[in-house]
Amino acid sequence: ALGTVYGYLDQPQRAIHHYQLAAADQYRLDIIYSNIGDEYMKLHKIDDAIKYFKKAMAIDEHQDFTAENLVLCYNELGQIDKAIRYLTDYVREHPYSDCSWGALGNAYLFANRYNEAAEAYEYALVIDKTVFSYYAGLSDSYLCRFEYSKAASVLLDGIDYSDDKSMVYHQIGSIYFDTNNYHTAVIYFHKALSVDPYMDSSYHSLALSYEQMGDIANAICA
């Protein structure tokens, strides 16, 4: 408990000390090791963070944020290929670990390997279709392949699992805006505003959409 308190107080050295004391009890070591990894990330001791994230994943294959942080660490070191190798081996051993498939998708995105990223996210969604970040990652994969309609469709498929539906609608609108499909973009910016009437970015994008359509009156009103 004290480790968590010091973590919240942004005192990583003290947090690590108390987590290590707690580890002596051998209770929920997966969480303790993951938390220690988080604190080492704060200290920019990336190699130590990686070591503890791997310890956590060795105990529990469903350490979602741990797998994601592991990818971030390797990316920071410029060693994303190591993350891909580790996670590829990991999902062979734990094929039903959706979070590891999702993290592998993230690693492939960092490596600009978009086809493989899409495949990894698809595997993650087969295992658990309720995690919005997998839909978002798959959408990003499609965007990087210039498959805009697929990117928008995937976001719409996963919107019920998002905690921020207004932002998802805005992202869909932005995809249509970027492909010059302004009429459809307007629909989704309006949807975003129906969920969050105070979303400035959607008002701005809505006005730009109307302007591109030559509808100056509505652009001014937006």
C-alpha cells in the first residue's frame, strides 16, 4: 500500500523500496512487479523497467498495461524489434492473451509494419471484442495503409466499448474530412457534439466542413 501512495506522490525511489518490501510476502507479485516497472519508467531506468515488466508477464498473461509499457520501453530505446521478438514468442506460448496481441500490434505500428499490426489487433479482438484500444489500433493500421473507409468502419464497430464516444465520432468525422467527404464528416461532427456539446474541436471541424461545402451560413453558425 505504501508503494502505491509514494507512486501517487511521484516519489518513485520510495515507491520501489516499499514495493520490494511487499514482494517478500509473495502476494500478487504480478501487480507488484508491474508497479515497480512503472516507477522505473518514471526514473527513465528503462532496462530495469523492462526486466520487471517481463517478471510480471511471466506470472500473469493478462497484464494489459504491462505489455503496452514494455513496448513503450523498447521503443524508447530504439529497439522495437526486440519487443516484436519477445511478444511473438510470448503469444505463441500464451495464444489467448489478448493484451499481448494488442501490444504486439502496437509494436508493429511503431515499426511501420502495418499489415502485421492489423493481423495482431484482429487476433486480440477475436479473444476480447470489448477492448476499444484494439479497434483504435486496427483503425490506425488501416489509416497507415490509406484504407480510410475501413478505418472509419472499425471505429464505428467499437464505439460502444469506448469511454469517450464524442472523441470517437470526432475521429470518424476527421477521417471523412481528410478524404474530402465533407457531407459525411458533418454527420459525425454533429454526432460528437450531441454527446459533448462543449467539444471545441468538433465545432471547429464542423465549420471547416461547411466552408469546404460552400455553406458559409452554416459555417458561421457552427
